[in-house]
Amino acid sequence: MRRLIARSSTLARVTRAAALCLLVALTSLGCATAEDADAWSDCGGKCDDDSHSVPAINAPGLLVNHLPVLGELERSGHGLGDKLGGDSTSTKALHGSSPTYRDVADVLTADLTELGRGDSLAGVGINYAHRLFDSRWLRSSAVRFRLVAITNRLDLVHATPGGCGEVRFVYRLMYEQPQGTSRLPMSLMVVHVQPMVAGGCAAVARAWQSGGGAMSAAALARGPLAMLAPPSRIEINLQSVRWPATVRADMGGHAEYLLRVFDFGGPASRALAGPLANTISGDLSPTQLTELRRWIIENVAAIDAGTAIMPDRFLARRDVSVSPRGLARAGNRPALTAFPNPEQEFAGVDFSRTKLIKSAAGLVRRLDTMSCQGCHQARGLAGFHVLGQDDPGLARANAIEVGTSPHLNEELAWRRQVLQATAGTGGPAGPRPFAERDASVPGRYGAHCGLGDPSFEAWTCADGFTCADLNGDEVGVCVVETGAGAGDACEASDVTFDPNPRADRVVEMEVLACSVPGGGRAKCSRSSNSPGTLLGGFPNGACTGSCRTMGATAGDAICGAEPPSGFNACLAAGKSFDVCMANAVPQFRRRCDAATPCGDDYVCAGVAGAPRGVGACMPPYFIFQARVDGHRVDS
């Protein structure tokens, strides 16, 4: 195997082989359940009414994601211009009126310029092999930032001395013009500290619980949002470059996400680039690595609890997360890159008193998932955790039905325990779960699961699912026990461990048999689109086959869309995304909604004819708003 981790390479290969044999054998024998054609539902032609819709994640007191409420707040003092001291009707206006935003935009523009100069294949637009984020969007009259979510991070009280955690306002970049409207793969987050009230945080927590349910914009504005300190930090996450599957066939495509943090002193003040929390710099000297190792050993208890704050001297000030394949890639594992032999480097650590971490491999993985890039690629949505809910009128082909990540949705239950404990209405919360998995939540399809290391022993799969090693990682993925069905993973492989994310490779590829409802001909849509394969760009593969009625559902399957032949050429010709998807081919996919997440590297994409809130698991780069290329925006 490519790296030394807690599990032995022999056990890992045996585990994978056994899982693969089980999946292939059961599927080949026809053990996978085939849905009868009569079981399919198409909502009786009423899929767009509320009677069949599935609601978005609802977490009062923790997450504000209802678009009408957010729109009212944005118009009444919580727009990005209000936060940064400028006019946010467009990024051009904001760049000209806010010194804070101008500092941020200019640093990002320099980062993107540096990226382009270092890559002869990079450029803006679909005609380039490596497709760059267009820095002109940061100062365009057609582009603006829209408020898409507010999160109450009372659980970060340990990181705000004298305060009660943070409140984060999440803004998505978007454009509106006659030839088309879309969001863009960039989020800007403005962070406020919540000050203590009467020397404590109970009153702050109770303000978020006021009314016992979802709060109106007016109630939020005069309640918890009226208690905030001035904004003090900006966090940036943007898709800096995307390589399509035709260029990075082994991975099924490749995307990089630029991560930056800026500190500032309130509206209209200057912004300065700051350190990324708990994100180990890749430029540490041997002496610094020795110091960092000592700090880690001395702070194991805090790391286990999820409250550790790594000293700034060890931290990066700019980093990149990479997709797909999450923590199987060294680019998303700064701690394992710094300490590639955990069992040797942390051999003397006593894990008998820790609650979650039970091994050196678990310690290093915990550190990785506390880093910016590791967290963003741990059960995320194309490098993000919040994309926001889409407008009801948006064309389904460009809609994402679940605008928050499996990580965030799963962790909300733990955050509620923190909120209740702080307010005095509940018992104490335990340690923060790993970003990848809360062991108290049943492990259904796509959940991460243990493959033998004691730190992940509690990460089990629910009845009907089994743990499979799909990426050669130290943790596996819960898959259907009886074999891969519609939209399920149908590839297993390994990934070479190379700190350069442009040099790592998928190796030891194995293709699994699978089945689709009705017993029709099933096939594996592959990661690669090399000659002789079907449409590429599906990380870990996706089982599919022909279906008839777009949007019809049966059990875990949905009849979704596959881009038609000539799709990319259509975009390159300047036609709109909706036009280019007009002749989409109906194909089986895995059904998803807010309570039924997709697996890694997939999002819950809208499907014409399906109920609101119900979608098909698709790679994010088949969704226009999740890719940098193909957008025609007037500058």
C-alpha cells in the first residue's frame, strides 16, 4: 500500500477483496432487489405542488436557510455591503466603495493570476483544459453576492475568549442577466463574535431558542442578531480551477478550491490575510515539525474533544482543497503529509482516556478533519458545506435540492445539544464528532465506516448496508449489502499518496456488477471516459440504465438526467445551460433528499418532474452552478 497507517496493508486488501467478492457475487446471482414497474411513482402529474415535496433541512436556532427570511434580512441591514461598508448591488460597486472588499478581491485576483501563470494549460473558459475562475467576476456589474444562510456557531465558544461562539453569514456569488442567471462556485462568509450577556452565554443561547421554532426575519433582527459584535473575519472558498474528466480521466475530473481568511476591524476597515484555523502549513522546517509534534502530544485531550486551537506559527495562510475522493488524497491531509508514519511518530501517546481517538491513525485523521481543506472535503458538497437553497423557479437542470452538506446536516443534532446545554434546557453535549461521521447516527448509504482501526470502530453501517473500501483509505463507505443498485458506486480503487494533488493517481481499479429496477440492462458509468467506456466524470462509478419517465421514483431509485451528446460543445458555442440540457437522456440515478444524502463527490441535483426537495445523486460538475466553466457573464 502507498502509506503507513494504523491498519495493515494485508488486512486492508483482504477487507476490500472480501467486500468486492460479496458485492459482485450477490449482484451476479440476482440478489439485488428489482423494483416492479408498477411501483414507480410520478406524482400523478402534480410533482410541483407541496403535497409531494420533501422539506429542506430545518434547524431552528442553528441554521437560517429559508430564502424569504434571508432576503428580508439582506434588505434590512445584513447585506454584504452593510457588513463591509459599501454598495453591494454588484461586485463592481462593492469593489469601488468598500476598502475591505477591495483588499479581499485584490488578494484573490493575485492568487488566481499566480495560478494561471504557473499552468500553461490554464485559462478562463470551456476551451481550456484547466478552466480557471474568472477574476473579473469579483468586480463585475452583472455579478453580486447573495445571502444564502446564517449559522449560529455557539459550539465554537472555546475559540472566542470572552464570547459565546460566532454567527456566520454565508454569501454566494451569482449573476443575473437576460441571457441567463446562475450562482457561481464561490462563497464569502462574514463572521461575528457573539458577546457574553451578564458574564455568560445562557441568555445568548435562549435568544436563539425564542419562540421554539423557526424565527421570522424581524424576530431574528431584534433578537440574536441584535446582540452581535461588529464583523471581524471574512472566510473565502472558491473553485479556482476545474479539469474535466477528459483531462483527468482517472479521477473522473479534478477541481481545486482556494481557501483564504481575512481579519478586519469592522465595516470599511482594511482586510489583512490571516491564518487558516488548525491548518498545518506545508512549509514547516524540521525544527517546527518537531515542535508541532510536541504540541500535538500535549494537547491530545483537546484534539479529542474538538476544542484544540493550533498556534498560528504552525498554520498556513493560503491553502487548497481538492476533489474528488476526499481524504484518500494527500492534498486534503496536511497532518498525514506532515507526519506520514503516525504509529511511529505518536507511538508513546496514551489513548486510554480519550473518548473518540483510540489510535495514532485516528489522532492524525482527527487533525486532518479539523483543518480547512480536510473539513471541506469530509462529506461536503463539491468542496462546500453550504451552497444554499435554490429559488423555486430555477430550472431543475441547474438546481441543487439539498443546499447543505451531509456533514453539516448530521452535525446539527450535536450542535443542538450544545445549544440546549448552554441555555440550561438540556444535558451536556459530548465531544464534537469527527467531521466525517457522528457515530450516533445510523450509517446508511454513503456514510463513512470503520475498517478495523479502533478509532473508527463505532462507525458501523445500519441494517441492509455493509462497509466497503472504495478508495484504499483507512475508512470505508457504507454500501447496499445486496449489491450496487441505481446510482450506487460501481468502482473500487486505490489512490497514490502524493502531496501534489495534480500528480496523484487512481490505481488498482476494479469494476463491480450492479443492477437497476425492473431487471433491465445495468451498466457502470465510469470515472474515466477513455475509449470504449460510457460517459465519464462519475467518481467511484455510478450504476445506471435506461428509464422512461424523468422524475419518477421507486425506493432508492429515480429516473434522472444524463447530459446529451454534444453537451460541452453546446456550452462552448455560447448557448445557455438549459438549452444544452434540453435533450437530456433519462437514466437511473440514486434518489436523494434532505434526509437521504448522496455518497461522497455527489450532490442532490434537481430533476424535471420530481417533487420539490427530491433529486438525483449526480457529480457536482454536471450542475452549472457548481463549475467555473461555461458561464457567459458580461464584465
